[in-house]
Amino acid sequence: MANPKSAYSVSTKKEKTDTHIIVVWVDNEAGVLARVVGLFSGRGYNIESLAVAEVDAKRNISRITIVTTGTPQVIDQIKLQLKKLVPVHKVADFKRNDKSVIFKEMALFKVVGNSSKIKKAINACKKYNAVILDKTKKSNVIQITALRREIDKMAKNLKKFGLVSISRTGAVAMTRGDKIFN
Amino acid sequence: MSKLYSGAEIVFKCLEDQEVEYIFGYPGGAVLPIYDELKNHSSIKHILVRHEQGAGHAAEGYARSSGKPGVVLVTSGPGATNVVTALTDAYMDSVPLVCISGQVPTHLIGTDAFQECDTTGITRPCTKHNWLVKDIKDLSKTLHEAFKVATTGRPGPVLVDIPKDIQFAKFNYSKQKIEKKLNGKVSNNFNQKEIDQLIDLMNQSRRPIIYSGGGVINSGPEASEALRELVEITGFPITSTLQGLGAYPGDDNQFLGMLGMHGTYEANNAMHDCDLLINIGARFDDRITGKIDEFSPKSKKVHIDIDPSSINKIIKVDLAIVGDVKEILKGTNKTLKKKNIDLKKSNKPKISKWWEQIQKWRSKNSLHFKNSDETIKPQHAVQRLYELTKDKDTFITTEVGQHQMWAAQHYKFNKPNRWMTSGGLGTMGYGLPAAVGVQIAHPKKLVIDIAGEASVLMTMQEMSTAVQYSLPIKIFILNNQYMGMVRQWQELLHEKNYSESYSEALPDFIKLAEAYGCKGILAEKPDELDRKINEMVEFDGPVIFDCRVDPNENCFPMIPSGKPHNQMILGPSEKEDNKITGKGKTLV
């Protein structure tokens, strides 16, 4: 019941927090990302990762995918506050452990080393849809798509095979089956 | 091809279509084309303030006392940054404002040009929405949308930033498109089932209380009427937040007075012990709830609000009805009358014990203070002011601090839109410019700013505005030479270390009044108070009233920070055994 946002909640209870993926459809206009991100920072909500791109050029709609953690009350507030923003059309919310939704992140790994090391690196990446994007004698750029924790793990594991640089995206999400939300 | 208009002309055509009569503003380089166009539009009167913050607060006073949106016009850079306090104030208290700001020409944006600032960036967190108009084609559409966003749903401020080249550019003017849905931003789709649930809860309740807020005022005079009818039909006790005062008559027997930090003993105890709490248009602000964990522990809670994000934000409720207070209350009254006509009668025995309990709390007389023949007590001054002005349909504004709470406690409001105070943001310096705006909206009415001497000095320059437009506002200063509320907290929390809360070298307010070209009145003794107040009320022109009050008076009753509703300090003798300790000390 106590909410950490009030000056008067000298809260004694600690509520459980969950990770949620919030998907927001917005008008693709100047400042819209600042409005969404500013709402999070201004009200003290977390952003773990963020992915934004236009998905409908004709209607000028962008889709923002935000990974966040919070108590059920905070997650509700996030959704309700987002819905109040004028350029926001729709807000969807999924728990990270929701089985009916696919979550994916993409990462690029640059591995530098001798061919045997690189080969081992590629092998390690195989189960995550590895694609070789660039190849020289001494280096490889490998793209994988996976879950956040899988990418975290790979980033750690590849160190011994000469991983020198990582670039990764925020999570994107889509429901399984024929169900859609737009 | 339709006629081409300049951007500046389009601005005025929009304002005319929106039936704007007054704009509060201050000219500058980046809005000169708009100011140049002013002379061609006689239906719109410009009120020249002395500082842009004053323009914002004056527009707030205008909006809150008239129910119409307030319009502000400022220049780029410092003009825009000066209005930020007023925009934030309006955002916190849900006041509809449309602020038009000039901007450097589009080709200079981002170059750190003279008087350039990122106005839309700065005002993004303190407006409902804002726009930078980069194309003359968008101008009329944007301005109409701005009015719509400001006035629909939960009202609030918006800002339209117009670069100077757009003000010169030419395009045709388009009238407002009828009812374009704003992404479903306006929620008014409550249903009969929810109203039936509410009535079931009312029927079951033995210890009910209605807690109404500013939403009732914002919903219009009809909402206040519906609220009065509901209270009449049900026979329930009602309390009000600071912003809601006036929605229900302050002198009625069913009214328990204001609740919250400086609310009455009966209102706060009733909130704590009730079994049904009906929140109508309020937001469970921390000044109201006290300690959250112990807030109204035994009650079912109902929340009626137009803003879905207010529901379950602070307090989890059992029944939420999202929509316009006016519609919901009317629907409730209608259903109540249809279902059981004699609710008041049938309710009476059910809740009579509850009323007995409330009378017991009431008999504590928590607003009591020790009066004096020697010095003017500030509470006494407000009481006398009330007695001598209550028959005049008076409009009251306030600054922020002790005087504000005394005004809320001792001045009784019988009509909505008569009470303008900065509650959410707590802006010192709000009351004087707000009084200017109120007087503009109601030229024939008596408008009084109940002020503190520290607050009023923050926007004192607006007296010059009042004199320029012959606005007979009365600035009633409860002068205790301290920032009283700061001093009170230092007394309670910081062992009477009155760090920087005493104002040395205050101006002579009488001479100050004369310097501005208005009348100054000084009252130092209780026996001259009535005569001087009458002199102030009867004077046809602006007055600064310097009421010298007891500098050491504290504002009671009080819920100490970190304490629940049923642990109030009633007066100076009690505070020793109810000391604020531990975590409570860190709260604001």
C-alpha cells in the first residue's frame, strides 16, 4: 500500500519488484522521445533498456520498447502517465517472464585474435543465430540475437577468445501466434 | 485561394475564435510582430505586467475565478524562463493556461542566439504539452489544439513557442476542426454499474465521510451544486482539501472544515476512523494523508477523478470512478433519488452515532486560539476580515505560509471559484498577481490578497500593474516580520534556531503603497482593526494593508510530519509531548 513516491510513506514494507517490457506507440515528432524518457527520469522510474524506431511511415508512428523494473503500483503509474502524454497512442505492458511474448536483443561482438580463437568464438555464438558481418585475418564481427541474460553471458565468455568491443541494442518485443496489438 | 494572414494575425484570429478577452504579457524582441498586431484586435485586451511570473499567476487567478483558460504572452529567453514558476504552479494545481512565447527565428535556433533558450525543453516537465511551431502551416491547428489540451480532461498549462520568422510568414487561416479525438486523452466513460456500487457502499456504511477537492471546482459550478445535493440527500459529513474550499458552504453544519496537516481535529479524526471514504476530485496529496501506512486504516475507499493516473497513485482504493465529477455526481444523485427517496431519513439512525462522535471531536474547538487585547493575533485578523466582508461575494487569494493556512481555517467560503491559493507548488508571491487576474475577471467585486510580508515582496512590483489598470485589489498583509511557516518548523524541528527566517529591513509598506500610487493602511492594535478593515474595503482603489500581528504565533492544529491523522498537535501547550522525531524530521 505504501508508495515510495510520497513524502509521508516512511515505508516499512518492501514490495517485490518485477521486470516489465513497456511498448509505446507514439507520433514520430520532434521531442517525443524526450517526453517519454523525461517522464521516467522526472518521476524516478528505471529504464534498463530502450529501443525506438519508426514502424509506420505513412501514419508517422514510432514504436518505443522500454525495459523497466518496479512494484506493480509503479508499473501501473508508468502506464497511466504514459497514456496521458499527447503524442502517445497506445501502451502495452508485458512481464519479462511472459511466455506468450518474444523478447529479443541484438549484439555485435568484435573478436580479434588468431584463427583458432576466432573459430571458438564463432562456435560459442552459434546457438544465438550468429551471423558473421565482417571478416579479416585477425578479426571478426559477429552478430547475435538473444535474450539479455544470454548476451550478458556471451559477453563474459567471449573475453577469453579475444572479444575487444561490444555494441548492443535494447530489447524489442512481439506477441506469439496470430494475436496482434496494432 | 483564401486570404493570406501573417503568423501574428493568425495568433489573434485563433484567440478571437477561442473567445479570449484578456492576455497577460510582457513584450520583447521575439514577440514584437504579435505586439504590433495587437492594435487591430479590439476585442482582446492586453494586461501589461511587471514580470513574466506575474503574468502567469495573474492568468491563473483569472482562470480559477472565471473558469476560462488564462492566456499568457511572453518573449523568448528570459521571458520564457520567468514564466516557468507560474506554469509549474498551474500544472500542480490543474489550472488551464495557454502560454504563447516568442522564439528566435528558425534559422537561428540552436546557435545560442541572443535571448534564445530551449523553451520547449525547459517547459516540457511543467506543461501538459508544448509545441515549437516550425512551419506557418501548423500554426492555427497548433493553437486550437493548445486550447483544447489545456481545458479538457484534467486542466493544465500548455505552451506554444513561435519563432519570430513564423510570426511574419504568411498563410491562410483555418478554423478549429470540430472534435478531433486527442488520442483518447479525455476519460469520461464511467458506467451505471460503478455508481450502483458506490451507492451500495453508501448504504452499508455506518461511519462515512466525503472528502472533496479542487476537481469539484474545476468541473464547474454545476459540480458544486451536485455535491451539495449529494451531501443533502445522504446526510454524510464532508471535509475539503485546501483547493476544494467553497465547493461546499464553509458555514454549513455538515461541513467539518479543511482536513490535512493544518485541518481541523474533527475532519482528520473522521478521516482516520471512518468506514467509508469518498474522495471526490482530490488526489491524496501528502499534506492530506499524513503517514501513508496509517492513513484511514478501517475504511473502504472510493475515488472519483477525471485523471486515471491519480487512481491508486498514493492510496489503493476499493472503487475508482474515472470521469467528470459533475457527471458522476449528477448520475449518483439521480440514482439515489430514484432508488430510495428517503435516504436521509433512513440514513440518519444508521450514522447518528458517527455524528455524535464527530460532535465530540468538534467540541475540542481545534481552531481555537488565545486572543489578546495588546497585539493583533493573525487568526483574529482573518476572522474580522471574514466578518466584515462575508456579505460582499468576496474573492480571496493568498500567498504561501502561515497566513495561507489561517485564511483557509478562518475564512469561510460559500461559493466555488472564490478562493485562489497555490497549494501544490506552494509558490510564495502567487497571491498579489493572482489578485490582479481575479480583479480583471470580476471588475466590480471585492478582491483581497491575504498575504504575508515575506511572500508579497516576491512579486510586489505587480502593484504597479494594479495601479495602471485601476484594479482596486486589497493586499491584506499579516506582517509578523518572519517567514512564519519556516520559523514555526524551525521551532518544532530545529530547537528554535531561527536560521535566516527573520526579515530585517522590511520596507515601510505605507510609504511603499504611496510610492506605487495606491493607499497604505497600518493597523497595530486590536481595537483599531475593524475600523481600518472597513476603511480598506470602502476605498475605491488598490490598498496595501499592513496588519502588524504577533510575530510568535504558530499555526495550529497541526499533524506533525510523519504522523497519522489521529495524532494532531492541538496547540502550543501540547507540542512537547508530540515531538517530531526520527524519520519524521527528514520529511517536508
